[in-house]
Amino acid sequence: EAGVTQSPTHLIKTRGQQATLRCSPISGHTSVYWYQQALGLGLQFLLWYDEGEERNRGNFPPRFSGRQFPNYSSELNVNALELEDSALYLCASRKGEWNEQFFGPGTRLTVL
Amino acid sequence: AQKVTQAQTEISVVEKEDVTLDCVYETRDTTYYLFWYKQPPSGELVFLIRRNSFDEQNEISGRYSWNFQKSTSSFNFTITASQVVDSAVYFCALTYSGSARQLTFGSGTQLTVLP
């Protein structure tokens, strides 16, 4: 069974640009979570999508947005990039209400 | 408020030593799940264990064991006879019934196992 996949592996942007990160969950998993792991800030919850809808978001500004497609894959968009957006962005998928989340390898976003 | 505390920022041991990683959590919910994840240098978080709030049985899986104590709100993780490949950042995490099931992570413990 294939795990969670993310693309691209690395992304380099300049301040003010937009970044798009992609995630494909494990087959059969309908929930997708996005987390940000910035240096010194630890792992922070960004967004949760389930059945195509945004269900919850963490304490991040509206320029962090995304969507979930009918095949349950997801996209995270970050507009008006700022230097502090540089981080590892991890996607996770879950099946069932209490089951563990399985993580992808992450996308490392660097904002110059 | 829900919170996970991993007071040990970094631990260094010599191969074959036993090491315990501490995790203390706070939650008002009576139904919750605790997790441990491992993050090797590659960056991908690897799931290790899930434990629910109603099951205080300790668990052993090979060289890994977990001690869950609700009385002290702790969920500690022990690696027996550590190996160099155990070197990684280990995260304890909590999810609770009042949330969207997102994980609240501790700050992580960097474990270095020296040969």
C-alpha cells in the first residue's frame, strides 16, 4: 500500500510570491491534515479537510488556504509569502475517527 | 487548554544503553488519544504507537515500551538497548474529543545514540 505522497520535495520562492503544495493521501483515507514545522516553533496544525470540505484550521492567517479534491488529494496554497513561512510542510491522512495519522515526507519551502 | 510537554530537549546515550523519553499532557477531555512519532533526519514522521485514555495497560513492542499513567498524566517511552538507528527526534502528541482530531504535539526530544 502506497503511503502519503507530497510534491514538490523542495520549493524555493521569493517574498510576495505564491506557493502551491500538493498531497495525496493513503488510498481509502478521506481526511487530510496539514502541519507546519518551522524552526523553533515545532509542529503546528494548519488545516483539516474531510470529504472535500475544510473542517478546521489552526491559528494561521487567511493567506494560508487549500482545498481537497474528489479523489481526496489536497492542495495547500500560501499567498503573499513571507520569510517566516520558510518551513517543512507536512501532510497527513487518517481513516476513521480516532485512528492515527500517517505522514508524508514533507515539502520544504524556502522563502528568500 | 490541551498541551503536551516534553521537557527533555536533547538526550545523548551510548549504544546499548536504555533511554526513557518523558511526555506529560494536559487535557480536560475524558476521551483522548496519545501518540508517539519518530522523525529521522529525512523529515518524515513515523507513527510508533497510539494509546486511548481508557487503556492504561503498558505496551511492549520489541525494544520499545510505553508507560501510560493517567494519575500523573504521563505517557513515557523507553527504548531498551538503544541503537545508532534510533537517533531521531521523537514527538509525543495528543488528540481529544473536543477537537477536529488534529494532533497537538510536544516540542520533541532529540535522541542521539553514539556508537
